[in-house]
Amino acid sequence: MNKIILKKLSQYFRPRLIDAMHGYDRSRFSTDLTSGITVGIIALPLAIAFAIASGAKPEAGIFTAIIAGFIISALGGSKVQIGGPTGAFIVIVYGIIAQYGYANLLICTIMAGVMLLLMGAFQLGSLIKYFPRPLITGFTNGIAVLIALSEIKDFLGLQTKELPAEFFAKIAVLWHALPSFDALTFVIATLSALMIWFYPKRWAQHFPSPIVALILGTLIVTVFSLPVDTIGTRFGGIPQGLPDFTMPDFSIGALRHLIMPAFTIALLGAIESLLSAAVADGMIDDKHDPNQELMAQGIANIVTPFFGGIPATGAIARTATNVRAGASSPISGIVHALTLLLIILIAAPWAQYIPLASLAAILLIVAINMGEWEVLHRLKGYPRSDLVVMGITFLFTVIFGLTVAVQVGLLLSAIFFIRKMTELSDVRLSEEHTPMPDDGEATRARKMAPPGVLIYRLYGALFFGVADKLESVLHQQHTEPEVLILNMSEVISMDASTLHVLESLHEKLLKRGKHLILCGPHTQPYFLMHQAGFFTKLGMGNVSANLEDALTRARDLLAHQG
């Protein structure tokens, strides 16, 4: 019995780490070790910066990168995915902390982890790829703008209270704080940003630009004792070691308010992690397991909050760096997590000297790089519906937050999709039964529709958006035919709404002693009508394979009436 359970479990839960170990040798381990250390060093300033920008303590970002990074690599469905805190979560996490508090953020993250785990368990990973690209582009660019906006305070050295989560309130606070502009902080932030932006690419693999900018900024502030904000002055430094396991405080009554924020975390985490895995696939010519990846992301987000961590997902930039550094298996991601652990065990006391201006510069560059700005040059070639979805999602992300933006964006995408499918589907009076001049006499006789027979041709996918069109077109005829033939040879699919219209049409004709014939239905419409019992009501004799057979059947029905 246990063997059967384990066999079933292995079908649904099989980390790529297991497959990657086949044929694993010292050479591959050497490259994985190098790439893991490289990514670990790069992840350190990003983890700190993401946590601070999210309204959390800097160690929360590091703990998340260590614990979630280890779990995602060990249990994930991608060979080279690097997990941890990302810039995409900054806006969401900041808003949740501001509205519900840090304790409820932890609960939200656990709930999102459960949702991700269930998505993977129920094989929903492949559905994420059907999210419209304009929707993803809209909220990605909106998040990039909000990240950049949130870093203005530390980039300019403004002295103000914590920034509110709301867009216009944040603008107002920053505007009123402009007189407190600190030139020294601005110079350090600008130099750090320029260092990262113009850093030679040939040096990046051995000396990552964020680390170089962070070290130089820290040295300048420390050596010259510059009076600027640092991690030490604002947060008191970073603890040396991992935190204890702690059960988050929560109340059952608060859970219903956290469902939507948790769903937003889960949805964004799923989208970003699978996009990152897809990017990695293209770089290493591989194919990730989306459902296994979602389950690993879920487990990581369930476990991390018990150690004070924030939401985690696959990080596209760090994953790409991991690949470029030569990673060939999840071992590199595990090494990345262990590298971060080693760093905080050894170098945590020095982190207090890191200037917030340098971290703000790092996040500003992250925001610029994460935005899909090149799409602005191609807007003229986009369909108007895509532009509307992209623009509305962007504006709603910036002004109202990602939760509302995704809901509105999905609704608009669905509306435009239904409209497009409705335009591609049609119901029209057929003229194909009219004989051609070069037809023989016998052929013309077979093709000629006798009086009292009307043929309609149906095109495309017949669904609830087209059902009304079918009903209204059929009602346009002033005189009802004795036999109505519906040519369905070009209908690729249909739904229950269309089936209901056909059933109503058949019943109406039957009450008046008239007949309905279906011609050439394809596989999906055929099986839908068969399983629903419609053919039993209609009679299989009134289902024809082609138009000639349908006309022959119509003549027989007319002859019996006569």
C-alpha cells in the first residue's frame, strides 16, 4: 500500500533535482559551485533592498533568499531557477504591511503558499501561460514605476515619515518633503546608479555591479564619516544568524480580509516564477515542469513566514545570471542559498554601514530593467484592444494597486476576447446549393434546394457570445421554411448556450410540423450534442454527413408531408 502511495506521489511530485543528479560529476559540480557563489553574492544587496523597499527589515529579505531559495531549487521544476524576494512583490508587500501590519503579511504569504501548492497539485501550471501579454506588460511596467517612486525618498535623502501605500498620498508626501533634499545623499546615490549602469559587462561575471556599487558606497560613507542614512542608523544592523521558528499571530476573523491580497501574491508569484522558468528554458534548451515549480513555490512561501520572511518567487535576473555563469542543475541554486547563509554568519556586523542611498540606486536600476519599455516603440502596431488592456492595467496598477489592476485587466481581456471570437463567428444564409453552369444535369438536380428548404451556414466557434446572433439571424426570415438545414461543417466548437438555442429551435419547428437537419458537425460539436441527448430528440436521420445527403433527407421529409 505504501509503495502504491509513493508511486502515485512521485507522479505528481518529482523535483528536477532528482533528474539532474543522473550523470552528475565533479566538472558539473565545479561550474554549479561557481555560478551559485556568483548569484549568492548578487542576491545579497537585492534581498536587502527589496525588503527595505517593501517596508520590512533588511534581514527579512536575506532570510527569504536563503530559505525560499534553498526550497525552490531543491524541490522546483526548473533546473536553474533561482528563487527569493523580487521587485515585483515590493508594491504588494508594502501595501499589505501598511494596511494590515507585518503579522498579517506573514499570514497572507502562508495563504498564498497554500494556493500555489494547490495550483500545482491540480495541474494548473500550464494555465498561467494563457494570461494575456498586454496584461502582464501593463502591471509589470506599473510595478516598475511604483518601485522607482518608492526609492525617491532614499535617493534624494528626504526627511519624512514612512511613505503611504496610496499613489496620490505618496506623491503628496514626497512633494512636501522636497525642501529636506540632501545633496550628499543624492551624490552617493547617483554615483552608485552610474556605477551599475555603465559597469563593463566583461567584469560582471567575476565582480557583480551591485556588489561593487554597494562596497564602494559603504567605503566612502565609512572612511569619510559622511552623515547619511545607513542600515545601522535606521534598522540597527542585521542579526548574525538565522531566526528562530516562530508561529505568526493571527485571528480567524482577519482571514477573510486577507484572501484577496493572498490571491494577488499567489497569482503574481505563479506568473513571475513560470515566466522566469520559461526564460531559463530558452537559455539552456530545456523544458521545466510548471506544476512542480508551483508546488515548490507554494512550499517555500508556506515555510518562509515562520522565520519572518516575505513572499518569494522565481527571479528572472538572478536566474539568467545563474545560467550565464554556467549552472547546469539545481545544485547551483542550493549553493546560492548557502552562500548567503555564510555571508550573514560572517559579515552581518559590517552590513550596518551600508548606505541606503546605494540600495536605492540598486532598486532604481532594477525598476528600469524590469519594465518592458521597448513595447512603447511598437504601440502603433498593436490592436486597439491590447492597447486598452495594457494602458488600463498600467494605470490601475499605479493608482489603485495590483489587486484591482489584475481583476480589471482580466475582465477587459475577457470582454475583448469574447468580442473578437464573436466577430470571427458568423451565421449566414447559404448560397452554396445553387447549381453552377458547368454542372451536369444530375449534379444540378442533387444540388438544387427544393422550395420550402432553407440552408444556413455556420462558421467559427459557437459559444454564448454567438448564441444570440444565431437566434436573431434565424428570426429574420419572414416565412418559416418547411425544412431548415444548418450546415455546421465549418463550426470548430460549440458550448451549452448554442446547444440550448438549437434545442429551442428544434422544439419550435417540431410544434409547427416542420423539420431541422444538421449537416456535417465536427467532433466536438457532435459529441456535445450526442452526450446531451439532442440527437435522440432530433433523430439521427436528421444528422447528415454532407450537404447532398442533407438535401436528399429534406426531399424525403417534404415528400412524406405531401
